[in-house]
Amino acid sequence: IVMTQSPGTLSVSPGERVTLSCRASQSVRNNVAWYQQRPGQPLRLLIYGASSRATEVPGRFSGSGSETDFTLTISSLQSEDFAVYYCQQYNDWPLTFGGGAKVETK
Amino acid sequence: QVQLVESGGGVVQPGGSLRLSCAATGFPFTSFNNFAMYWVRQAPGKGLEWVAYVRYDGSNKRYADSVKGRFSIFRDNSKDMLYLEMKNVRPDDSGTYYCAKDRGIVVVPAAPDDLHFDSWGQGALVIVSS
């Protein structure tokens, strides 16, 4: 299952709302997770089950979608949110990730 | 707070072998042998690629097609350790290898794994080059 993320790079300012998309090449039901990767930090699980926030993830992060189209939204971008974000499907083997979406400073 | 620490990375020649290790600590009210474990890799400047999976008790394993027959995942639950044995390595195996833990706890033997990852290590760098 191919996971396609868009856009590849997003240039934003702190306080802005950010919406990242992930499309699956076939239905994955709601079996999608989102991760954050920041330099020097371990990867961090943000969302699982398409819309459930992981432990200690701030409320400004939310996920939505089902079947083939999924969205990660950051309601008001904080400085620590500049990072690369990956979606992952776990509906079927092999487990696959999207190519990543980089959120950078405008 | 679960911590995962990888070791064993380095420079290896094409066709060579390498073993990566992952030490797991900090399981509050649970233990290492309650969770499936994984290896995920990232080529330099690229995205994430799942490599291998092992069930909590080692009874089931899966591999990405790109490493099947060359890599082997195993675990020692008595030592809270995860391993990746890499053989016949190729230049495109170069990258950072992360150890990751399944989010779901197995409380009964038949329980399914969550197949996504709530703890990650910092990674071990593998460079395949002559």
C-alpha cells in the first residue's frame, strides 16, 4: 500500500493553522498513524487510529479521515512543531510510511 | 518511560555482516516481553522504511521484501534486548536503523499487535561502503 503525502514542504509562521494530507493507494480503514521527527529527538507518535491522540500529545494536534484520505491538523503552530511529519498505514503488511512532509519557517 | 538504545552500527563492506542491538529499559507496570518490537530504517535524507517485526514472544516474524533472506530479527526477553542480524549487506542498506516498540500491550497470548510505534530509539548509523 503506497502512502502519498502532500505537500512535501510547507512554509508557515508560528500561530498559523497547518493541514497535512496523506492518501492511501487502497483502503486502510482507519489504520493510520502520524509521527513527528525533529532533529536530535526520537520519533514521536502523535496520532493513531486516524484520530486518537497519543499520550501527552497536545490538543492542538488532531487527525481525521478514513479509507484512503487522511489529514493531520495543527491548529496553531508552535515553534517546537517545525519538523517532518510522516503518516503510516498498519492495515496490511508490509507496514508503509508516506514520504514525509516538512513544516518549515516562512 | 520506556527508553530504547541502539548500538552496533558502523561501516561495513558490501557483502559483509553486522549485528545491531537495542537495549530496552523503563517499563512501568509492564515488561519488555509484553510488546512486539520492530526495526525501521531511514536512508540519508530520505523517509522511513519498516524493516522487520517480531512478536512479543518471538513466535512470529515478518520482513520487508528488501531485506528478506538477508536480515534476521530476534529478541532475548531475559535480557530485554532486541537484535537485527544483517548479512550480505548492500550499499542501499545504508542509513539510520531505529528500534521501535509496539503501542499495544499483549495481555493474553492471542491478542493482536497494534502495528504502530509509541517509543523509538535514537538510531544506529550503518554505512555500507568499500
